[in-house]
Amino acid sequence: MYWGGIGVWQNSQVFLRPVILVVPLINLQRSLLRNSVALYVLTLLTPIPALVPADFLDSEELQMAAIKTLYGPVAGFDDPFPTVQSDSCPHEQSDGGEAPVSKWLGIPYARAGRWQRPRSPTPWAAPLQCTKFGPRFPQALNLTDLIFSRKEGFNQNQHSPPESEELGFNLNVFAPKSSQVTGELPVLVWIYGGSLEGGSSDSAIYDPTEWIRRESHEGRNFIVVTGNYRCGIFGFMACQDLVEDDSEDLAGNYGQAQLLQLYGKDRSDIELLLKELMIALQCFNGWVSFVQDNIRAFGGNPDNVTIFGESAGAFLVGALLVTQQKLFKQAILQSGAPETLTHRSVDSSINREYFESLLQHFNIPHGLASEQRIKLLKEIPTSKIMEFVSARGAVVNDYGLTIEESVKSSIWTKPAIELIKERKWNPHLKSLLMGHTKDEGSIFAFFFQTTTKEGYEHVLRKRCPFSPQNKIEKLYPPPEDLETQTPLTTDWKNCAGSRLIADQLCESPMENLAMSFDEVKHHVTGEPCKLFFYQLNENLPSIDRGLDWGAL
């Protein structure tokens, strides 16, 4: 059985619900706010599977003319089926009765070996049948599934693609049915979060089928591109051994480099990307490049691309703000900013400790040359690497972006926020929307158990290592009455550590980013970047699962 449009909110009227607090920094427009909040809600709502009968994919309704991309032709399908809360398909008719959404799933956008920079995929000649999600990259855990999978209202996507280091480089294009739209449509490229540790584009909560269907009915047509990027040890580990193994003297940022592969490195790549964004995006750089190079073929406009991401995805969007190529025009940061996670040198203590623990775990001698150590690490089976990662647990601190010191092809020569303060953001960026959800810290307070002495001190060490503890404790009092608190009785929105984590991860980084853009102009173009800010204060009924944790 094939699963089609896998995620959508239960209450379509959510778009009509007001946002309680909206703070305009520059020229806030009501229409922009409405559409932007809709984008944000995409990541918040309960997924309900949309099921497509298996024989439908073999029917004439499926047949679509293959679209030519830079790498080869791709064939998708029109999905007319509604979303249902079921683990089996109730549809017997070939016509699902809903407005069709055109989909191209699992389009290859790059290829690379372990800890290598992404390259263009191997071209193909025959039309590629893009009717199901491609493999995801290996990862130790999915934080969302881990927390919510057993709670009422959560429907796990049963598609469950396999994991593959080599075949995870794929993206998906969702669009209103091609026969119903004319002209070049705006393109939105989604970058998922997950602490840089996990995530994949096949996740149920990231499926835009019903969003596109509903907005198209109202006359608002657009294309959404989603895709995979390497996370965790395969995407963001950095060490001196990898620098010496790299032809461009770089290490780390493999996942970010994919996004650029997706989005493009120069104008020709970008246009190819956009064509194939309808086919694929270009792998961050890869995704974006793919979009720029290919999106026109899907009906998209490469000159009207918006990148948007949540949490670690917003952190990566923030890093992309300082790329200089014409890859996107607008950006949206949801619950994250350039300082939400870290920028660090290759030789930082965190990177050294991580690499040393990896060598020790696999009994690789220090006396070997760096080339030999990396060769041995590349020969270790993926499953064994994942066992090492799983044993470390989810520390939300192992990974970050690496400051690139190479003179050959560096992009992030400094932390992104420093480059922005120097007015060196992307000269093609026209507007930026950023925002967060009220009570962001509640889910992390539960995850780290900050109502315990051990959990609270862990947060102080990991999130505020350079701040005097006595000053922190005055602003964020430590937990009290530990004996009487349990996971079911704790007020996770207001407990010790909740406010601290929300300020450190989301609100303070966003305020710093806003101040860096406010009332300044680009150092070359002399043009400002329009800035918009929102706060989502409302709990959505469809996400209320037992404990009142706000919204993800």
C-alpha cells in the first residue's frame, strides 16, 4: 500500500484563529502575517494519513508527462484523495473526490560518500517514477516520534522509508494540479529541525498536501519543496583528520552543504534547482541549487523562492542568510535563529572530545596517520556507527556549524550573526519573518527533567556555560519541592528551566538577529531587509495530548 499526502491539521479553521500578539518591526502587513502564520502552523498540527489505493498508482489517472530536469526526466502523480484517520485505505473508487495535488516524491538531487561534499546525481535517461518517498539518512532517533508516538492523536506515518547513507539525497515537490494553474508560482523550500541530530522529509507533520489543497481553493497557489539533509555524525561532525581528507580543506557542514546543493551555487544552478525543486531543491545548497536549476519545469518561479525552517531548521536558514548567491528572496525562521545552536572551530573542545570518543569506541589507534584513521572509520558499517551515536544519547549539543578557515571555498568564515552585524547578509534577501511559540521551553524542560537538581544543573552547564550561576539563578530560580513533583503534576510551562531554555534557544537569539537587521542597510547594495516578527500564543486543539505543552 502506498501512502500519499501524509500530514494535515485536523481543524482547517486554524487559519482563522487569531494570533494574540504580533510585534511589527518594519511595515507589518496583515496579509503577509496571515500567510506566514499559516506556514508556521504547517509544523505544528496533528498528522492524519491520506491513503492512496495501491492500484491507483497503476491507473491512467496517475499518468503524467515526464518533466525534464537537469539530471533526467521525472514522472509524478496527481493525488485526489482526502486525509483520513485510519491505518488502512477506505477508498474503493479510483477518484478520491478531492482537488488533485501534483506530487513528485524521492527525486535525487545529489550524491556523496561518507563525510564527502555533495555532487550532482548520476544522470538518468528513462523517466524516473517519483511516486513514493525516497530513503532517509541514518539517524539515531526522531525526537518528535520519541515524545509523542504513544499519545492520543498522533498517527505515525506507516510509510517508513529505509535508511541509506548513499540514497538519502532526495527531495519532494508538491504543487497544485498543473492543469489548474498558469504562470510561475512562488516556491517555498522547507528545512526541518531536529537539533541537527535527526529528521526527514517523509515525516507526517511535514506533508503540505492539505495546505496546498486548501489555499489553492482560495486562489492562492504555490509550490512546496521538501528534502533530506544529512544529520548528526554524518552531517555535522568535524575534526582535523577530515580537513586533511577533504580536497577543499574543509570539515563538517556536510548537511548544510547539501542544502546549498539543493538550492544552487550560481545562477544556472539555481534555475535548475527551481525547475527541479518542482523536482527537488538542491540539497540545502544542494536543494536550493536544484530549485534554481529545475523549478520552472514544475511551474515555479526561481526568482520568488522562500526558504523556511523550524528549530534547527531555522538555525540552518539563519546560516544561509550569509550566502551570497541568488538562491532565495525571502526567509522565515520559526523558533530558531543563527545563535540557537553553535558555530565552532574545527579544533573546538566539543569536536575533539566527540572524535576522540569515536576513535576509542572503535579501537582505532592514535598512532595511525589521519588518512588511515578516516579510511578505517569510513569502512565501519552504518549500523555500528548508529549504535555509537545511540549510546551517547540525545545531548542537543554534539553538533553545530563549523567555522571554515579554508581559503578555497569558505562560506562561514565567522558565525553567521557576526557577518550579519557587518551588514554582509545575502544581497538578494528582501524580507525576513521570524517568530516563536509561547512556552517554547516546556517541551525541553520535560525532556531534560529540569525540575530535578541534576536536570537543572545539566541545562546550566550546557546552555549557559559562561554565565555566573548566581546571576542565572536570580533570573531563573532553581527547582523547589522536588519530592512533590511528578511528570503528571509539574507545570512544565512555568517550572524551573522552562523560561531559561526558551530565552536561550529562541527568544534571545531572535531578538539579537532582529536588532542586527533593524535600521541598517546592506554594505554593498545599500538596501535594507524588511523585517517582521510574530509570537504564536495559542495552543492548537489538535496538538493537545494529555499534557499542556504548548505547540511544537
